[in-house]
Amino acid sequence: MDIAAVAAFVSSLPDRSHVTYSDACAGTGVRGVRVANEVGLDVTINDRSTPAYERIKRNIALNGLEERAVAYNENTNALLLQTKYDLVDIDPFGSPMPFLDAACKSVKKLLLVTATDTAPLCGAHTGGVRNYAARPLNTEYHAEMGTRILLGAVTRELGRYDKAIQPLLSYASAHFIRLIARVERGAKKADACMQRLGFIAHCFSCGHRFAFSCSDMLEMRVENKCSICGREMRIAGPLYIQAIKEKGFCEHVHEELGKRELGKKKEAMKIVHTCIHELDIPFYYEHHALCKALKIPPPPLTSLLDALHSNGFSASRTHFSDTALKTDAGIDEIKAILKGL
């Protein structure tokens, strides 16, 4: 999926000559080699491990890419702080936070970030505040919460360099989160981007939830009592509460995937197809969890989606979970519709 996304992005640039790409935590360098070979970019492939560096050099030579790809055996932060690249990709083992500052300073056009420390990001373990300066909650939509907390951290880090983020494709799969985002320069754009940060209030008693902006929090305009059951709401964030994908870009990536031979092509195309049609709502509802709370057998998810549409609500599936949905209906309205199915 990454190669298709890079190809889709580069094809949209007015000048595609001399576009530079840095695979800064490359391991064996497979992704960087593929970007050089399949997309035709000038590629820097780096890993601090000497055995990995030697493997990168062999892979470059095996593919005859010596004129387009160069291998480095550098500290990731040192490499990124020394040179600016159009596209920067950081895919470390664990958290990307130790490399995020350097990546945000280096990147000019497109930032790609992977996090595999999903437990603290999603609230399953402690460490969210310590590592990401944000508080996650361990809800049934924890995968999306982790994705949005990571996006929030990237937004704040880019803002320090007067850069703004525009998420193009953000997804969670297996045990990792992946962000692909356009980067634009300008203090005003960065300030506007910061307005996309906010919080999610969640009631663990009845399941009611809603998102609100940072300004609402600062001005104390948020009621911390659940409007449905009266229990205390718990707050997650700060995190990114606006759209985490761009539909047109996702459609372009889907087209690129269709042209390529991939080991997990069907899985990748399914994720992107679902993202294209997914509502831009910052949380989702687990269908089976709702039915369990109501003590009713779960009807087909398609039946619930159809019923929501019939009642005037927007509703969609989500790539985060095959058994979940997004909707602008409230929790009480969803439950009422479920009872009637």
C-alpha cells in the first residue's frame, strides 16, 4: 500500500523531477528500493545497524539502482537534521516519537509515520501521556483513538516548524498504525491546523460519546456529566478530531493498487475502499457490544446500516473493525433502532 500511496502522491506534483525520498529507519531497505525502482524517486535508505546497512547496499546493487538510491549507516535523527527531503518515511520498531522532531524538521511535502506501540496509544497500557502528551481511553474504538492521538502528536510537532498537516490516508491494521499526510508550510496554515485538535468525552456507563474542540475545553464549555445517564464523562486527548483521510487521494491509491502485483493486494484494496466511504466521525460503535448491552442477538450489520439510513441518519462501515459502524446517530437512537430490528 505504501508504494501505491507514494506513487499516487508523486503523480499529483506539478514537477516530478528530482523528488527526494528518505527511508530513515529502513531495516533491510526493501521499501526504499521499491520506491526507487517502481516510482523512480531519488532515494536515501538509512539504518543505524551495520548488518542492516550492508544488506541495504546489497539490495541496491541487486536491483541495479546505484544511480538512484544511496545507503547510509547513520543515526536517524542526525541524518534527517542534516538534510531536507520531499518525502520522509519513519517506520521504527515501537514508537516514532524519538524521531518525530527530526522528521518534521526535514520533511517538505509528504510525511509517512508508523507506530507499533499500540498499547499506550490505544489506552491498553500506561504511557500515552508520557510518550504522546495525550490521554487515551481504552474504549471499543481504541484503534481509531490511537490513530488520532498519533495524528495529534504529529500536528503539534509540525506546528513548531510552521508546517501544517493534511492527512491523506490514516489506518490501523494488525498491530500498527500508519499515517500518510501532506505537509504544507506557513504559520497561518499551521495555526489553522491546530484548530483541528480536540478531545473526546466518553461515558463508560451508557456508551454516549462526543468530540469537542480545544477551545471548548479551555473556555470550560464542556459539561462533564453524561446528558443521557447523568454519570461522569471521561475525557481523551488532545487528538485529531477532523477527517483523517482525503477521499480523492484514497481513490487514486485504490487505482494504483489495482495495477500492481502484491502479496496482500485484496486486503490492501479492502482497507482503502472502506476508507473512501467511511464517515469522517472521530469514533465508531461496535455492533456486537451494543447488542450485548441490550441483551439481544445481533442482527446483520447491513440491517442496522439500512435502518439508520431509513431513519434519516448517515452511517458507514469503518476499516478499523469489520463489526463496527460510524454514524451521526446518538447512542440512544442507535439502541432504539436496534431494538426494533
